[in-house]
Amino acid sequence: MAHAHAPAHGHLPRTPMPAPVRRGLAALTGPVLVGLVYGLWALAIQRKGEPATGGEILLSVVAGVVVAVVFHVLRHQARRLQDETRAAAWGVSAGIAVGFLHSLVNTSVLWSGTLGFFVALGVIPLAYYRFAEVEK
């Protein structure tokens, strides 16, 4: 039975990844994916079936990075806030994100702002319920 634990020929035993590195990668995976999807979505809306221009690509990259940073801050730094303030931050962020995406369709600013406002009004109570009831 001694041979059952010997490593395969030419292979080194796997060493586990240190815990801080695992936590760091896991903390960045969500924001990076959300930012990537948001940026690609913004680019798809802007193109309208035509080839993408440099300005559209730049705007999409900047929008994706901003959303990723806001998402990361809300997930990791906003825990220090009260539940009501934290829920309002999530709601306002969601409303702004949806309003901006809708503004790329060339609708009026008033309609995009109204849509963002109603999205924020819907997200705030849901986020508050999660923070106040589910997480505690």
C-alpha cells in the first residue's frame, strides 16, 4: 500500500493556493464579470448592427470599468453602512446603470431618468429586505 500515495512519475504534488490569494480572486471575479457584461451590453446597444467605432468601444470600456468599481465598492465597503443607506446605494446604482443603458438607445433624457428612477424604487425595498432580514 505504500505505492498508493506516491506521486505520479514526473508530477509534483499540488500545493493549495494561499487563502488571501483565493479570497482576492473571488472578490474580483464578480465585479469583473458584471463590468464585462455591462460594457459588452452597452457596446451592443450603441452599435445598432453596424461596425463599432473607436468612440463606442471607449465608452463601453469606461462604462464597464465604472460599473465594476461601483459593484466592488458596494459589495465590500458598503457593509459598514446602515441597512437603509446600503439599500439606497444599491438602488441608486441600479437605477443609474439602467438609465444610462436606456439612454444609449437615443431616447429622451427625461424618459431614461424616469426609467432609472422606477428601477431604483424597485431595487431599494428588495435590497433592504435582504440586508435587514436575510443577512442577519
